[in-house]
Amino acid sequence: MAVQALHNKAKTGETKRKRVQSPWRLSLQRFMRNRLAVAGFFTLLVIIFVTVAAPLFTPYNPTAINIMNTNLPPSAAHPLGTDGSGYDNLARLLYGGRVDLTVAVAAALMTMLIGVIYGGISGFFGGWIDNLMMRFVDVMLNFPFIPFILALEAIFNTSGELILITVVSLTAWPGPARFMRGIFLQLREQDYVLGAVTIGASKWRIIFRHMLPNTISSLAVLVSMSVAGYVGLDAGLTFLGLGLPLTVPSWGGMLSQASNYIDMRTEPYSWIPPALMIILTILSVNFIGDGLRDAFDPQART
């Protein structure tokens, strides 16, 4: 009987150990139960694949003009036809996805980097430092975005991905900075932070070793939402002629070239595919962001 009791106790302990799961694993399980988030994830994977593997789907150079093949309808040689400059629309669509996604992801990461560092320092130190830094954020939140783009393009006499990423990064960081400041204001009151202060840990060790890792889940959600916004921003600015030059393949550039009434009526194959790609990308990233937010929500943990 004693042996059987010990066996049952060991089995019960083993079962409990199996049931204990890490917070990240629980978050992953909640994310996988969100059908829209999973659908968005796989849709985004497909979009990334077809853009990265663009040479497998089209033999044409997206920047090569062929004046002998302008405004051609869809055919076996050109599945989406060509535009008024002789560009192959399919090549522009796929290679343009590379450019748009690169700009969106790079701008989001740069913005988050600036916002995390600035907001983290402001929230951790508080007091007059926080007050001074937040007043500068207030100024930046009212900074004119479009005139800044025009000024940089005039100064450097160029326009392109680097200019667009730089402008977005230098003007969009105040929002994430405010968000991170609020998180750090909460984290600095936690017991583990107070304990680190008590034992004499340096301020920078507390920030980067104890506080910053606890913001990863919030940062993942914020980055995903920012990428979706910057895809639309990139397309909108290029459509207005303030973003990427039309010689650079991009979805916004394709919409801009097909924006006149005649082309929209007679050549839907030139503007519907890039519009669909923009919509699918933004929706997919937003669904992923919603799924991450729900997965990392502490109130949903069981």
C-alpha cells in the first residue's frame, strides 16, 4: 500500500508538471485559437514569399521601360498587362511589394527603437526629466510631416526609400515614446524593480535587464500595428507624389500611374491588383496585431 501510494503521488506530481506551461507557450496557444490572426499570419507569409521570390514568377525587370509594349492587355507573356511606360504590371506588383514591406518594417523598427529608448528613460527617471522630455514630445506631435518630407527631398535633391524611412522615423516616434513611458511608469513600481534598486543595481541594468524584457509583448503588438499603418502611409504618399519616385516599383506608384478616369475604367488590371495587395497586407498585419494583443493580455491568462 505504501509503495502504491508513493507511485500515485509521483504520478500526480508528474501530471502537474506536465500541465505547467510557460507564459509564452500559453500566449502561442491563445494566438493559434484566433482564426483571423492565424489566417492573417499565413496570408502575410504568402505575400512575403511571392515578393521575395519574384524572379520565379516573372522574368521581367520592373524598372525596364519597353516603349514597344505600352498599355498591353493581360496575356500569356504579361499576365497583368503593361502600363503606359511599358513596365510589366506583374513585375511591378511583386517587386513593389519588396520595397513597400521593406520601408514599412524598417520605419516601424526605427520608430520603435527611438520611442522605446526615449520613453523608457522618461518613464524610469520621472520628475523634472520626465516633464522636460514629454514637453519635447508635445512639440514633435505637432511637427508638420509633409513639409518635412519636401524639405529633406529639396536638401538632398533626391527621393527614395532611405529618405522616406528617415522622415517617418524622425516624426512618428513620439507616439510610441508616450506609450513606453506609461509602461515604464508602471513597471518601476513593481516589486522586482524595487528589489533591484534596494540591492544597488545600476539604473541602466534595471532598465535593460529587468524592465525592458517585460515590455516585449507590448512592443510586438505595437510594431505589428505600426507596420500596417506604414504600408498604407507609404502607398498614400507615393500616390500623392511625395513618397517613392515612380521609377521605383511600388504599389502606391502603380495606383498613381493608373489614377486617371480612363485607365480606371478601361484597365482595371493595372490598379486592382496593387489595391488588393495593400488591403490584404494591412488587414493581415492588423489581424496579427489583434491576435498578439489578445494572446498577451494578462486578463486572458489561465
